[in-house]
Amino acid sequence: MSPQLYFATCPRGLEALLVDELREIGASALRPVPGGVGFEGDLATSYRANLHSRLATRVLMQLARAPYRNEQDVYDAAYGVPWQRWFAVERRIRVDVTAIRSPLRSLEFITLRVKDAVCDRFRAECGRRPDVDTRSPDVRIAAFLDAQQVTLYLDTSGEPLYKRGYRTERGEAPLKENLAAGILALTGWDRKEPLFDPMCGSGTFVIEAAMMAMRIAPGARRRFGFERLLAHDTKLWSGLREAALATQEPPRALPIFGADVSGRELRYAHENLKAIALDASIELRKADVLEVAPPARFGVMVVNPPYGVRLAGEQVLADFYPRLGDALKNRFAGWRCYIFSADPELPKRIRLKATRRTPLFNGPLECRLYEYRVIAGSMRRPAREQGDAAS
Ligand SMILES: C[S@@+](CC[C@H](N)C(=O)[O-])C[C@H]1O[C@@H](n2cnc3c(N)ncnc32)[C@H](O)[C@@H]1O
């Protein structure tokens, strides 16, 4: 049997890290493209990718790929898939179409045509068609159109993988869990050294970090789309899930710390930590980042400050960044500090010299991860350097 093709989607900027992660999971023929990684594997590989990937958003199983010129070609490609072999007619479906450089104008119309093709094929094979449920479908079908080819997938994940199944409270502007995990990977944090998020909000960074440190599989507590497919192998899946739960380390205090100025956000963080039984492992405190004392002599700071458009006014941030720069320089010597922001004003206003800048996307929003290695007394940039913005 030829190996099954898959495509794992991820936030743009994390593709290379996702290649490493999928290789470790046992995937082969890894092909990164902007927004994801194609790979080959068997059923167990796809289960492991869903269970263990901290970076992927979805794992899609490729069912067909065909050239197209018009909507009818897309319909024909979708009609050509024996959907009735993949899922039962009782399953409620949803179709999602994405396109890059497609000559076809209406994605909505293509979505409708793919849905029609699936239903028509079912009617021809079983005399009945599946219902559509866009809010909580059992089975998600994805179509991707580039300039010449349409590719049809079944989504093996269901709900996106950044939903780890523990989040009870959302907070003001939480990061997606897989983006937070990717940022942690980019910092090079070794899972043992102290980690501090002084603007932790609902706790996404500290929770992802604790899950990494304690080897908690991100998917061990949730359901997946593949459970609704006819090919689902319950025994294989429960074996993999149990093996993952068995390697999880027992709860212990971790050198991972969160702080926030908002009591409400800290309550959210605490609720989330409790839901995943990590509330005794991580220390949270109420503090202003401009005054907070470092929780250890050295370590990794990772922070996602409020961004003007979403949380605060422009002038407030203009005043805040230089003071944040001062706080890092004066109190965090010995720390590697990483600031994740979409704000192009940050690098010049903070008045520290970034040692690395990594472009990343938060959905459609272009962001940067700035690295500042804080060494006592040597961080301030000379005035003439301060105008250079993010590159
Ligand atoms: C963009 S949110 C961080 C979201 C967080 N990464 C998450 O995933 O939930 C920014 C956070 O900074 C906090 N904040 C704003 N000003 C602060 C300050 N001066 N000191 C500490 N925290 C502050 C806000 O309360 C908010 O929770």
C-alpha cells in the first residue's frame, strides 16, 4: 500500500520547527511550504501528530488532487472521491475552502459546489445525503486551491489543535497555544532553566511551558475528527494515548513564573492552570512589569505586551516601551528576554538593541519576536542607532 499523504497547517513562521517536530513523531517525506508541512505516514503517524504536535493547527489527510480551470472541474474532483468509504451518511459535514492565486472568484460558490459534490456522491451511492452543520460538524472537509490544482482533504483534527481541552477562561487577548509553543521553541528555552512571563494574561506561555517541562501531550485531553471516520482504529488510538499519559511526569514545582497587573487576568490564568492540574507547579503573582523583581538570577523572559490596536491607546504604549526597556536593563541582567509584538514602533521605542528578530504571523497579523540578551550596563543603544526600525 502506498503511504498516505498528509498536510499539517501551522502559523506562518513555524514551518521549519514543525518539520523537526513531525520528524520526531515519525513522519517522512517532509515538505515545508508557507503555512504548513506536507508529510507521509500511516494511520498511527496521523494519530501521533494530532496527539503530540505542539505547533500544528490541523492535520489534514489528502484524498484527491486534480488540475482545475473552473468550478465544474472542482465539483468533478470532489465527486470523484468515494466519500461513503470515509464516513457514514449520518455524519454532519462542513466544507472549508482556502485559495492562493486561484483564478476563481467566489470561494463561497466553490464551497457550495464541493458540498454539492459530496452530497451528490453520497446520494448516488447510498440514496441519502449528509446534513451540513457549520457550527459543530462531525466531519470537516477542506479544499485548497492554488493557481492550477485543487486538493481535497479530510480534517483528522476536528477542532483546531491549539484547543488543548483545558482552557476554561479566555482572557483579553490570549495567544493561540500553538503559536505560544512555537515562540517558546524559538527562544531555545531548555525546559529546565527559569522561565518568566511578566504579562502572562490568561497564562498561555506558562501553561505551554509547563506542559513541555512535564511531557504532557497537548492532545491527551481532547477529542479528534479522526474518531468519527470509518477507518478509525480505537485500539491503536487508545494505546497511543495511554502511552502518552504514562510518560507524563508527576506534578512538581517548576521554575516557571507568571505575573500580570490585572487581578482578573490572573484569575483566568489560575482557572486554566487548575483545569490542567498545574496550579501547584507554577507561581503566579500580581505585579507591574515595570516594578517586578526577577523570580530567579537568570533565565528566559517571554512576553507578549498589549498591542495598541487591541488593548491600549497609542500614547500609552509610546510611554510604556522605553520604561519596559529600562526595567529589563536595570533588573534583568543575565536574562534572555523575548518580546512578541505586532507593533512596528516597539523596537525603536524600547531603546534596547535586539540581538535577533524573527518574523512570525499571528493569523494575518505580521509580528516579530525580538530577542534582547540583557548584560548589565551594556544594553543602551547610542542615540544615532535608535531610528532603525524592524527589518
Ligand atoms: C496581550 S495580553 C497577554 C496575553 C497572554 N500572552 C495570553 O496568552 O493570555 C497583555 C497582558 O499584559 C497585562 N499588562 C498590561 N500592562 C501591564 C503591566 N504594566 N504590568 C504587567 N502586566 C500588564 C494585561 O493585563 C494583559 O493581561
